[in-house]
Amino acid sequence: MRIAVVRRYDFDAAHVLPWHQGKCARLHGHTYRLEVTVAGPLDHRGVVMDFAEVDEIVERHVLAILDHYHLNDVLENPTAERVALLVGERLTAAGLPWSQLRLWETADGSVVVER
Ligand SMILES: [Zn+2]
């Protein structure tokens, strides 16, 4: 068996995709949903990782630079894919042993990054 913990975060941000042929070329916002998966094994406490420990890292290293920001100020061409890759880079740099990230840009559209 394999086991993992998954935490979910919602944040709001604006962006523009200048190359887009449709409405995404105009300034608009999304309520993004980020799911962070950290896979096993269990430690001596019987957990993969304490939810609060995951939260602390995600809040400090990801949400602090994305929530309620204009993503074009943070990242060039902030597509969902590029935002998700940035999240992965930052969580890796912060030492979080994540195994999968899913970033929902809309209710029915998401991207997945696996490590
Ligand atoms: Zn958009």
C-alpha cells in the first residue's frame, strides 16, 4: 500500500495572458485551488507529515507570494502550468517532500505536476 497526505488551499489572484486569442488576454482573476500531496512512509507519530507542517511551508513559501497578487508581477506569462511549476520549485527549495501538485485555475480545469 502507498499512502499520502493531501492539503488543499484556495487563493485569489489576477493575471493577463497577452498571447491568448480570447478573453484571457484581458485582465481578470481566478480563485485558484492548490492541492499539495506528500507521499509516505509514516513516521514514528503514525503520520506522513502533520497537516500543520505542510500548511506552514505552503503558506510561507507559496501563498505569501501569490494570494491577492497580480501574477504577471510574479511570473512572466503566468499560465496555470507556469504557476504550478513555480509552486513546485518553491516547495522543493523549502524542503517539502511533495510528490504531486494540482492547481485548479477554474472549477473544471487543472494542471498536475509530478515529482
Ligand atoms: Zn485566467
